[in-house]
Amino acid sequence: MTHATPGRPSALRIWWLAARPKTLGAAMAPVLLGTALAAVEGPLHLPSVLLCFAGALLLQIGTNYCNDLADFLKGTDKDRIGPIRA
């Protein structure tokens, strides 16, 4: 079994932080609003709702990862203050 070096987050933790969980609400808000409006019109198709939420979350996370990659390639984050990015 491997252990993370003290003071350094695990790889999984770094990827989670790079996903920027604080931004995920912004991805879910439009889907939640659309779901609420659709529910007023009639019954919801739960698999479609879940797929929309999953798609919105994956798009937001992917965008965050792409942004970190672009910042790394440009050297923008060399003197960055804040949490570790992937």
C-alpha cells in the first residue's frame, strides 16, 4: 500500500480540487430550473433528468480541467496563490 507524503494531498484529492467543486452549483442551476419548469407541464422522465445533471456536471468539470491545462501550458499559474491545481 502506498501512502501520500505528509503535507501533500493525494492524487485523488488534487483531481477533486481541480474539478473546483464550488463551481458545480453553477452547472446544476440551469438544469434544476429547467427541471422545475418541465415538472409544471407534466410528469418528469427521471432518467432524462439524471442524464442532464450528469452532463452538466461533466461539462463543468471538463471545462475546469481544460482551463487548468491552458494556464499550465501558458505558465500563467507559476506564482498562483491558492489550492493546488492538477
